[in-house]
Amino acid sequence: MNRLGFRNWLKRQEISRDIKLVQNHHTYIPNYSHFKGDNHFALCESMKRSHLKRGFSNIAQNITTFPDGLIMINRPLNTAPAGIKGANSKGICMEHVGNFDEGGDEMSKEHKKTILWLNSELCFKFDLFPSTSTIVYHHWFDLKTGKRRDGAGSTKSCPGTNFFGGNKVQDCEQLFIPQVLKQV
């Protein structure tokens, strides 16, 4: 769906669980080379199969964004995602199709708009002030312990070393959050 469709859908959602975190991830694979402009469902089905093979009960993410700016709901918002160990029970997980590590995909203009807008919309829906306490990157959490260590320990690069300028807390504070705040 497009942004307006998502906004209308989100307004109608009654969420019974406490949401305190908006998680940002990149898929890495599939990336932009796998996106054909009409294979949104096929890409999500492929991710779901991969997640089921890894022992998840469903696709990990609640929401997926695509290079053309469209949005897909994958897992009910009332169901905790399987996105970040230690940060799922109160989280909403977004996977952004693409490899946003340095040297990977260059994010499209429409994708950027959707990601910024979506972070803002989710913060508004759940009464969260956009900050690095409410909008989080997978990279900040230790994969083994699930503790937030701001990039120290055993981590992934997710949502990418070049996601809106970087995946560090400082990058998010200086380069991502200000753009999310402009969406309000």
C-alpha cells in the first residue's frame, strides 16, 4: 500500500500491547537487484520461508518497505516481531528491502521518503517522541545477550553502515532523527 493507505489502515488499528520501540532493519538480501517493481509479495514470501527455516513462527517483521516507496504489513502489529533479541516484546519491526551497507544499494528517493514518514507515523501512533530511545537500529543490540550495547559486542551492521549516513547511535541522532522530526 502507499503512505495514505497505510495511514488510514494504521488509524483503524487497535493495539493491545505496549509499544515503546520502532526497529529499523535492512534485508541485505533481498536487495535492490532482486526488486523488479511488481514482486513485493514474492519477496516477502521468500523472506517468510527463510524465517520459518530458521525456526521463527512467522515472518520476523511487522512491516516491509520497498524501493518504490510502497509498504506491506507482514505480521500483525499486536504480535511481537522476531527482529531484535531483547527488544521485541515492546517493538514494531520494519524491514527495509535493500543492502544499505557502504558500497551496497543507493536508497531511492521514494524509499527514503517512506522510511522517514513511516518512522514518524509509528511514533505518532504509539505516542513516542522520536529519539534514539524510541527509534532503534539492530546494530545497537548484542546478538548473543540481547542487551543494548550501542554497537559493541556481537552485532550485525543492520540497518546498514550507510543507512541515512551510518548505523551508529551518533549517526541516527545527527542524520536520521532530525529528518524524522521534520515529518511531524
